[in-house]
Amino acid sequence: MTQNTPDLDALLRPKSIAVVGASANPDSPGHDYVKCLIDFGFKGDVYPVHRREPEILGLKAYPSLSAVPGDVEFVISCIPSDGILEMIDEAAEKGVGAIQLFTGRFSETGREEGAELEREVLRRAREGNVSLIGPNCMGLHDPGWGMSFRPDLPRRTGGVAFISQSGNNTTEVLIHSDVRGIGYRMALSYGNALDVTEAHLLEYLGGVNEVGVIGAYIEGVRDGRHFLKALTSAAAAKPVVIFKGGRTGAGARSAVSHTAALAGSSEVWGGALRQAGAIGVRSQDELIDLLVAFELFAKPAATPGRNVGAVGGGGGRAVQAADACTEEGLSVPPLTDGIRAQLKERAPQLWDWIGNPVDQSILAGGGVSGAAVLEMMLADPAFDLLIANVGEDWVLGRPDSGERLLHLVKRFADIGKQSKKPIAFVLGPADSPDEERWRAVEGARTHLVDAGLAVFPTVERAAWTLRHYVEHWESRA
Amino acid sequence: MTQNTPDLDALLRPKSIAVVGASANPDSPGHDYVKCLIDFGFKGDVYPVHRREPEILGLKAYPSLSAVPGDVEFVISCIPSDGILEMIDEAAEKGVGAIQLFTGRFSETGREEGAELEREVLRRAREGNVSLIGPNCMGLHDPGWGMSFRPDLPRRTGGVAFISQSGNNTTEVLIHSDVRGIGYRMALSYGNALDVTEAHLLEYLGGVNEVGVIGAYIEGVRDGRHFLKALTSAAAAKPVVIFKGGRTGAGARSAVSHTAALAGSSEVWGGALRQAGAIGVRSQDELIDLLVAFELFAKPAATPGRNVGAVGGGGGRAVQAADACTEEGLSVPPLTDGIRAQLKERAPQLWDWIGNPVDQSILAGGGVSGAAVLEMMLADPAFDLLIANVGEDWVLGRPDSGERLLHLVKRFADIGKQSKKPIAFVLGPADSPDEERWRAVEGARTHLVDAGLAVFPTVERAAWTLRHYVEHWESRA
């Protein structure tokens, strides 16, 4: 079997799509793929394929691929694995460029017949000059191209690309990064990586200009050398964040039954990522935090320094911010003479008591707000990185709390929009079954997110992110 | 100045309270303290004290402490620091047992006049035989006794005690642990710890039977020897979780301006906590996670083992659960022959593919659910600790998603309620401005929480918590 480098631009942005195994049952993927093409506004031709149904979701359906009148560039396959070989032959006959196999139950079952079928699938596809994505995957989410795999997934477009061997994890990352303001150029759940691998995808994404940062959840690679080469080239072009699944013995065993991946040892992976210039993370939260940083912080003109200025929240939060930053290897210097002089003028009762981080709770009535000090830090070259704690739990205890919170957040957002320095805002999520609280906190978070600002749920995660952000640019210097 | 061990039971559960500096302005603490006593249903006498107002929040107000007709056991002081000495003398005269000084701007300002005033406050209080809580603190939250410092704080009572040098942090911990099902015997923001210190409080709480676990946020201690003795004795009686603020140079500097605390080095603290048998944490999230574990997991009859069984979520989540547990030093063994035999009977198409963790996404239509495997793990002595991933992001993509999620969670809750083994449920928070999603996720979480079950937001935090839970009981063995 020879392998050609697939033409991914054509494969991932097809002009015509057939959904084989399309279904009118709303509790099936064969329904969701068709509905997504409609709901997300896919502009090309869509052909549902179903043995008997004449129409699915208002679209004319066809009994087989060969019965489709026009060209079919891309096939989404939701049929069971026992019909898969016939379908591939038919697709090859029809001149299909690529098939995404949602269809699973191949090598990941651990059974020889599954592995054998998978080998035959690949053989036939190569023979027919058809590229494969999957098997055992949800496929493509590209809202800008009108494609997704679940009708309720976010519509936000942007500069992030995410590839993942796990469909559930792709869904989770999309949902939980959308609320942080992350829009996608594409996300792809690619499953067992039988044909098109993470290496092809990384090579491709490294060259797509609109992609500013790449995230990947990888359980195992088919060809270590190809992967390293592709990763190195992608990471030279833009930040690449790798969430490796199967770092441990039990994790690797689990990965085999998930995507038949050979996970490889944690040490080898750590070394390889460093060598390639990629960033390794250990959880979805870490992955999303770094996508937020690389997508939403302005790309620095020069290597950013490590001096943090922090404002907002009470005294406990100020202490926690200082501890978290310092433990991440960042520096939290005292306020500069320049800022102290400004404070002396504006808050003569308080100026010598205010430090960095700024304890918001001592400022009341003193003539200066946390936001005002944030502005001073923004203008002062002694501070490279900023943290703005919204401190919503305190605000929400006061009268007119919702308005008060929004007022505070608007002031922060106005400052944030002007900033060329990274500012990590700390707020939410609402974390509450109380409706009023939920509305207030999510409303405030949405205001920051809509302003294009980076919001983190805790000061510790903000500090962790700033550290990795700085380390990345240091490693490029 | 001699110091007596204060009679904390009397001080912390007073029968009569005067709020000096009570106010009708809803944007003031002098309002909130009075309103809390009304709203939380304090059963004793409440006396608002205000120079001019005849009535505050419907209660008769008095122009001074000495004008109050009945006994006053406890005073909450919200007046500015310039009236504080006179008030203490008056309280002593009146036979008051203790004063909580919300009043701040003492030594934490870093100014000599503040430190001098603080010393004089202590001198007068000792002279008058009045105990002090604070200054610079929010004071007591004890919903079972009808006391709190903010009208919107949770009403849930339970076996947790929390003491904190930070008022904001106390509020944050109360709010974010309430949604996890944590109820409080008491929480106390004790500020600068001028008189009653963390050591007195730990001694006291160690002996309160209803308190099952103690949490503390401490920036510095006044008397290291006393603290260690008290901590050791409390930790011998029940789990004590210490969140130390000011672990770093910058954090310590910030702590001085917050509570005038001398923070002490991180190394000394780490050693002291270990020696005393307490558990050190580095964030509010870690603190709350351990309060959840020690309050909601059944107290183990014997030292729990480290073998984890995990179910739920897709294949990616299964891999992540295995990695997270293993990296925390827990073990994720394969399914036992006993469970495999049961699976072979119930899911003949799947049984040999199912592993531990259980990938929920392969089970559909196979005759066995994740919950069923959870039950098998519960009954199998090979598993000591369990993780149940709800996987709401997947469920919410299906039709009737809200009902489906609730159905799944109810099944989990029924199993959880019977369990003597710790089960960490992984779900939420909703993390979304979408109302339908918020209702579904928070409804599901509330169902688990109301069943008394331990819910964690990520599988990594569940694994971290199980590890520290086990390590604690191992250290007691």
C-alpha cells in the first residue's frame, strides 16, 4: 500500500457532500450530519443516502451513492461496519475524494476481525484513490464552511484549529472554549487515524494562514518520524498545544480500546514535544486555557517579560494572586515610584497602603479604583503581564449587584480593549443553580468575552497560563 | 497583658447581640449584620446601636451600648476605628463577653498609628475582660445559630467548620462549596487575629462533635508554638485542611498589608503541617474539593486502598480518567474475572471490549449501562474508589436531553446513596450563558448534591481529591 499526501484543503473544505446512512431519526448521527449541513449553512450540494427513504430533513434522498446525480467530493459514512467495503468501492467508482468514517467497531474493539476489516478498508480506499478520515470519529466542525457534526455546537469562527482522536473530547473542548470566546477555523475528530493522520493534519494546519494556534488531543501516532517532522514544522509556524492521552500504563491500555492507539511512553513524548517546540498539557482545562491565551492575547512584538501587575478582589485574593504567580516562576514586583506618585495625588489617605496585587477592598471611597491602577500598570513598562480579578462574589453581595458587576466589567473591558499587554481577567463561571446569580455572572463574562478578552475561572489558572504563554515566547526568542 | 483561653462556645454562640454602627443603608455592613440576624432567624435578643436612629430594619435602636436595657453577650462593631477605644470601654462596663471588630484600618495599613491603636485596643479589651475577634474581619457565619455577615449567604448547615483571615475568601468558599453540598457548623472570618487566634479556634473546633472536618485559610500565626499544639490536637480528632496564604515573598508582602500577618517560609509551613497531621492545599478549589471529600464520603471503616474503578463519558474521558488517577499515584486495574463474567452474560457482543475505565460510548444497545458496571464495581472488593463521569456534554447533544440527563443522574444517585465506598461524580458546573443548558446541568448537579453525593467539575480534580483522601487515612493507619 502506497500512501500519498492527501490534498487536505480539498478534503476538509469539500464542495459537495453525501451522507451515507442519513436518517430521519433525530437520535442518530445520520440525522445530525444532515441537519448540521442545513443549520450551519453549507453552501455546496448535500445528498442524503438511504436505501428506502425518498426524503430526509426536506432534502431529496438517494438509495445509493451511485444514484446521486452530481459529483460527490466528500462522503460522511454512518452505516454499520458490515456494509463498509461495498460503500468504499462505490465511492471510488463515483470519484469521491474522501470519506469520513463515523462508522466504528474496527481495530479498537481489540478483535482480530475488526483489525482485519480495518486493513481491508485501507487497502480498498488506497486502491480507489479515496482518502479516509477515521474510522471511529465524529469528523469535521468548520462553522465557516457550514459543516459540523452536532447541531448544537457553537457557530463562532476564529483562528483556532483543534484535532482530536476523541469525538466526545472534541465536543467538550468546543463547548467549553466557546464560552471563553474561542472561535474555530476547524475542529476535527479523526478517530483511529487509519489513513489521514495527525501528521498530515499538522502539516496542513501549519500552512493555513488563518490558523493562529493549533490544539491536539492525541492518543498515539502511526508513524513517529512523520509526526515529529510535521509537529516541528507546524510549531515553527505557530503555537501548537498537545494534550497527550495515554501517558500512563492504564491510560495507554484504555487508549487501545478507544482508538487502537499505541500510546508510547510519557518520557519519550515529553522529550519529543520539547524538541519539536510544542507545548504539552495534561487536561482539557489546560488545553483550553492555552488556546485562550494564544488566540486572544495580542501576539507580542518582543519576548514578554515576567513581571505581573494584579488588581481586584479582596485581600485574600491579592495574597493568592501573588503566591500563584510566584510559584509559577513569575515575578510580582512592588508598585513603581511612578505609580506611587500618582496614587499619592489621587488617594492621599491610602496611597502608601496600596500594593501589588491591589486589594480592591481597601480602596472604597479612597479616590482611586482597581481599574484606575490597572490603567497605570498598563502604561508602566515595569509590568509585562496583568491580572484583573473581577471578584464577583463580593460585588454580588451588594445592592443592585447585577448592574454594579456589569459596570465594573465594562470599565475593565474598556481598558482591556486598549491593551497590548496580556491581561488575564478572572471571573466565573456562575457555578450556581440560582438564576439571578447565573444571569449576572454569565452576563458579565459574556461582556468580557464579546470584547475579545481572555477570561479565566481562577487566579491560579490565570497565573499558570501566563507562565506558559511567556515560556513559549521565550523559547522562540 | 495576660491572655486567658477564651470561652469560645459562649463567644461564638452568643444569646444576645448588639450591632454597634448598625445602619439602615443597605450598602453597608452595619445594615447587613442586623439583616442577617433577622433573616437567618437568630433566636436571642438583637440590639442595633446607632447614635440618632430610633429604629433600624424594624428593630428598636439604642443610642449607645450602655443604653441597651438587657444583657449583651456579643458585640459586632462596624464603627470607624477612631471611636473604637471608647466603645471597648463601654462594652467592658456593660459586661460584654466578646466583640467582633469588623472595624479595620489598624496594623494592616502598615502605619505606626494603626499598629499603636491596635495595641491599645488589645490592652483595653484585656483590661475589661472582653475577648476580641478581628479586627478587620467579617466575623461569624453560623446558619444553625441564626448568624451571618451577608444576607445572601447559604443557609445550609452541616459538619464543616472554616476559619479564615480573609472575609472575601470566606464568602467565596461558602458560595462555591454550598453548590457542592457543603453545610457549615460555622465559618469565621477572623482577620488580624489580635486576641482570639487560629490556635484558639482550632483547639475549640477539634472538640466540637458536630464538626467533622476543619478548613482554614491562614496568612500568618501570632504564636507558632501555640498554633502547632492546637493544630496537632485538632488534626488528631478530625481532618484539618490548611490553605496557607503568603507562601511566597510577594504573597507574604501582600499578607502584611492585608492582615498584618507575618507569613513565614513555605518550607517551615510544609514541615509543620505534615508534623501536625494536617493537609496543606494551594488554592480555594483544592480546599473545597477536600471539604467535599471529608464531609460527603463515608468515613472509612478501614484504611481505603488505591484501586479506582471509573465509568461514564466517552473514550477520551476514559483515557483521561486512567491517566489522571495513575499520575496521582492511584491504580486503575483491569476489570476482574467476576465482572467480566457478568458482562459476558449481559452484553455478549461487547463484553471483551469493555475495560476500566468504562467507555460509555461503546455501550449503546449492548445490554449493559455504565451505571450497571458501576454497581458491579461497588460490589467487587477489588475496587476501593469509584469515579462516575456523567458526561453531560455528550448527553445534551441528544433529543430530550434535559430528561435524559436527569434520568442518568437519578440512576447514578440511587447507586451512590447505597455506597460505602467513596464515589466521585464528575459533572458541571453549567459553564454557559445558554439557559436551557444551565437549567439541565444545574438541575442534574442539584439532584446529586441533594442526595448527599460528592460532585467534582473535572476528572482530574476528582482524582486529585481521591488521592489526598486516601493519603490522609493512610497517614492515620
